Amino acid sequence: MSAPDLFEHEAAALERALRARDDATLSAAQYRDALAELVGHYERLMRESRRLIRRSDREERELNVLNSELHRLAAQLEYKARHDSLTGALNRGAIFERASRLLERGSLALVVLDIDFFKSINDAYGHPAGDAVICEVVNRLRGAVPDKAAEIGRVGGEEFSILLPDMDLDDATVRAELLRQAIAGEPFHCLPGRVVTASFGVSATARHGDFGDAYARADEALFEAKRGGRNQVRAARFGH
């Protein structure tokens, strides 16, 4: 079964007009009738074409709006998949992924820190206050890590990691001490004048090194800082 001809009537009118043009025996009235019929079909086609163009333009605008919305939602989902919802810092998975990529290009120093006695803050002031402390810690870390290449991540409840590309262990240890002072130096406004401290561990890894090993060494240095009395920085000085 053949597809219907959408322009069947117009094609027929055109055929009759062509025959009238070639027929020298027709009267002027017959010529006018053939022309009038052709004009009528042409006007109808013009109206339909304009209507379709307007509809097409409207649908294109709607599709553009939907496409923009899809891109916005995709960007939001990607952001949420990589960032901690409370602080906006990178989450654990994103930090590990980013660190592996950085180690493909160069050396990497890692700082890990843990808020001291955080459970006691939650117990004494409540979880909303604890959340406010976590956010303030991240804000202070951001203020003390001006290097745009650095990455801050929240890898646990009150545990954080900072990636410092192309920085050696000594410089990273100095930077970690500045971070420690940024947290402990001023009372937290979200608590009634209470000072919050954190313990730090630092490691450094050469290019193409294993980040899992770097993290384990920094984590062990962190626990040494806690065992040593907290609110201090320890560096992992063995292995690269």
C-alpha cells in the first residue's frame, strides 16, 4: 500500500493550471479560474507552512529549555556524587580518584586530620552544633590553603584529607601546622567560646606512587599525633 500524497489536491490544481497555460483555445475567464484555483491552493500552503514553522520554532524553544534543564540536573547530580552534602568538600571517593590522577602527573603530599574529642562536642551541644563545627573546620581549612591546586575532602564523620600536589614532606608538614593553628587559634562561634582542635598526619608520595599506601602512612602519623596528646602534627618520614 503506497503512502498517501499530502499534496494531492495541490498537485492536481497545478496540473490543471499547466494544461490551461498550454491551451491557446481557452477563454480569459477559464484562464482566470485556473489561476484562481492555483492561487487558492498556494495561499493554503502558505498558511499551513507558517503554522508549521511557528509550531516548529515553539517546539525547538521548548526542547532547548528541556535540554538546558537536563544539563543543569546532570551537573547537580555529578556535583552531589562527588561532594559532601554538609560542607561542599570532596567526598571520600572523589578524593581518592583525584589523588590517583594527581599521582599520574607528579608527586603528592597528603594531610589527614581528625577533630579532637568530637563525640564530646556532639554529646554536650547536640548534633546540629557538631555539624556547625564540621562546616567551620572546612571553612578554616579553605582559608588556610590558598593554593588553588589543593583539594579538601571530608572522608569520614570528623575526618578530612587535603591533597597538596607537587609539595614535599617538609613543606606539607609546615602547611599542616598552619592548618592546625587556623583551627585551634580562635574559639568557634557556634559553641559558647569553646576552642576546637584537631590532630594531623602528613605523608608524601613520589609520582606514580600508591595513594592507598600514602593514606595508610598519613593515617598512622595521625594516630601518633593522637597518642602523643592531640592538637599536633606528625609526619610519616619513612617510605615514598
